[in-house]
Amino acid sequence: MKTSGDRLKALLLECNLTPSDFAAQRKITPQHVNNWFKRGVPQARLEEIADLFCVRMRWLRSGEGPKHPTPLRPVRSTCSASPLPPPLLALDTDMAHLPLHHLEQGRLQVLPGHYQPVPRRALEALEVTTANAICLGMPCNSMAPLLPEGALLAIDCGFTRVVEGECYALLHNGRLRVQRLSVGHNGTLCLHSHDRLNHPSERYTAYQRRVQKLEILGWVFWWSCLRPVRPG
């Protein structure tokens, strides 16, 4: 694969995408895609296409370096508490009750009397303060199948620092969103969906974030969901 066009063609094959389907998804003509195959991906579209296929922009442009981003290393907790193994978490009797919130007129409101019990030792292991933790419903299907629409999410509102690849809840022009985040060139905030083929990555400068009232609510540290239908 000598050119970025060759690498793009290989990526489409890996994803079982035809050039015409890819063109329709990107809102360009099939001729544009054929030109990219022959002449290479345009410089202005490299970051967008790299984000879409979860590959490094340098690899897509030149073929140099690793193809995929380095996996995130698990963060070691400095908390002295040792968490219970997952099957035993439900047996822990010391539970924290996280309040359930919903969006009303562009603002988060508590649903009185609605709580989600979570083992307190699990929160301590993640260094999540109970006062900063809330629960929300997953508002859309952009993160499916990882976070299906309607899944119950727990958010740490005390953790708004962007760690690349982690999921965060956001308010955007009064709308609740849940996305993976990363920081791009010049501090641009990049929003990524799990379903990247149907929900392309988005980028917002500091000015755009202020104008569009884009605010990071907190880190998604827990989720739970039921299967939507019974099989077969």
C-alpha cells in the first residue's frame, strides 16, 4: 500500500463498505472517492477519515508508524480500598444511592424519589465522590452497541478533564449527549461516537464551545441495560 488512497481502499474492504456507500455516507460523489484512490486522500480530510476508521492520521497519510492508536493504559487507583470482584459487588450491603436526573428545558433536574444503588466500595475504588455522582438515561443510539439508547449511566461530575477515548456526558445547546472525547489541534474538542459510520466525529473550537454552550458534565463510569427484545 504505497499511497493514502491504497490505505483508504483497504480500510473500506476491512469494513465491508463499497466506495459508493462510503461516498453517500460522507456526502461526496463516487468520483471523489475514485480520485482519492488514485491521488490520495486530500490533506484537509485526513484527520476526519483517520477518526472515522480509528487509525492514526500519520499512518493514513504516509504509512509510517503504528496503524491504530495506542490503547489506553488502565489508570491505577491510589485509593487504599480494594474492590470486590464483579460477581460479589451485588452482595456488598453498604450501598450509595445515586440520584436519577432528567433533562427539562435544557437543564438537568432531579427526579425525586428515584435512585440507583451502587456499592460504596466500588465508588471508592474509582475515587468517585458520592456527592458528585448522578445517574442519567442514554439519550440516543450514537454509542450503540456499547451504550444502547435508554441505558442507565452513572456520571462523575467531579471529573471533567478529557482523557482520550473515555466517555463523557455533555450538554450541547440544551441537549444531553454522551460521546467519547479527545483533544485535537489547538485545543479543539473532538466528539466521537461508537457508531462512527452513521455518526461522524465532530470538532469544536473554544469559541464554538462557548457560542453553542457545549459543556462537559462528567465522566461516564458505570452503565447498565437490558436487551431490547427476546431472541428468536
